Amino acid sequence: MMGSKYIVYAATLMLALSGCKGKTNQDAGVDLIRNPRSAQGYNSEEKMPVLTFDSDMHDFGRLSAGESISYSFHFRNTGSADLVISSTSATCGCTVADYPKGRIAPGGEGYVTVTFKSAGKAGQQFQEVTVVSNAQPAVSRLKIMAQVGR
């Protein structure tokens, strides 16, 4: 019984090793993503979008508990290719962000609107929204703060 276990293991290992012999990612049909910022360095000739916010911080000031308030962060694509924001995420479920879902041409503008819900919160609040895009750098961070009273 113990010997058959080793035979199955050895056969599986040999099959796995021989199945990959001589294959490259191209042979396997894998399309590698080419990033202009790679181990080979930045290609300055590559057209890239640049996500530039007027400000990355907003202070709502004093809020009453239970209040919901929004702020729109203005941005511009200062790069040389179309900008696409793919997602946003926040440090807390009390904070959500809305963003343009289409392409933003070079020179184009838009807003990321952040809404903070102060229900169940008290005291000084700091929240951060992460914006993911095809720009360089790919991640931008927006920060909000508020003083929530009861």
C-alpha cells in the first residue's frame, strides 16, 4: 500500500515536469502585460495619463452625529493618453466615492465625489479613499476629516 502511494506521487511529479518542458508563456497562450514602468525602467516615449487632483485633502469641520455630507475632489488628466479610473475603495464603510466611469481625454477634467456618513461616529474622524486608475502612479489617495459631535 505504501509503495503504490510513492509510485502515484512520482508519476504525477514526472508528468508535471515533462508537461512544461520547453514551453514559454507565449506557447501557453499567456499574454504578458507590458508596463512602461518595469524592471527595465521608464519609457519616457510611452504615452501615459496623469491623474492630478487640485487637492487630496478636505476637512468637513464640525458635524452632528448622523449627518451625511459630500465633497467633490476636482481632477484633471495632465498626461498624454486617455485616463480611466477603474475603482475606488475607502478605509471605512461610512465613506463611499463616486467617480466618472468613462475615458477622460488628455486635458479633460472630472470629479471624485466622496460621501461621509457620520452615523455611529464620534470625535475626530480621518478617512481615506484609494483611487485606482491607469495613470502613473496607478494609485492616488484622497483624505477627509471631520469632528463629529453627539
